[in-house]
Amino acid sequence: MVDRLRNQVEKEARDLRVLRAVIEAGPIGIVKLSDRTDIPEHKVRYSLRMLEDDELVEPTPNGAVPADDIEQRLATMNEGLDDLIERLEDLKETF
């Protein structure tokens, strides 16, 4: 169970590295994102797809750009992370 959770957190961390690079340098393509983040291109492609599904980035002919309301989306995401941390701490106390 912990390994599965750890793997998922690592994937989410990778997605957030890609998102940060898009926010800082967008529009930006897969090759430049890979160079900038040291993440293999196939994983960058996957992360971009996940970020698009979450409506955090948008594809353009010139590369990925952050969503227009990215600041609001990040604030909501941070609130969700705070809730998850609290839930994990409660779960840890159960055992």
C-alpha cells in the first residue's frame, strides 16, 4: 500500500515539475520541457496529458501554456493538498 502511494506521489511531483516549467517558460514544447526538467520526453508527454486533463495547461501550436486561471487553480490544489496531509496524519495515528 505504501509503495503504491509513494509511486503516485512521485508521478504527481513529476507533473508539478512540468507545470512549474510551463508556468515559467510557456509556451514550451516537449523537447524543451524535457531538457529543462531532466525528465524523459515520454514522461513529459504523459505529464502534459495529465495536466491538460486537469485543465492546468493548454496546448497551443507553439507549445504548452498555463491555464488562464492558473493562480486560482493552484490555490485550490494547495487547499486539497493540505486536506490530504491532514487525512494521512489521521491515518497514521490509527495504527
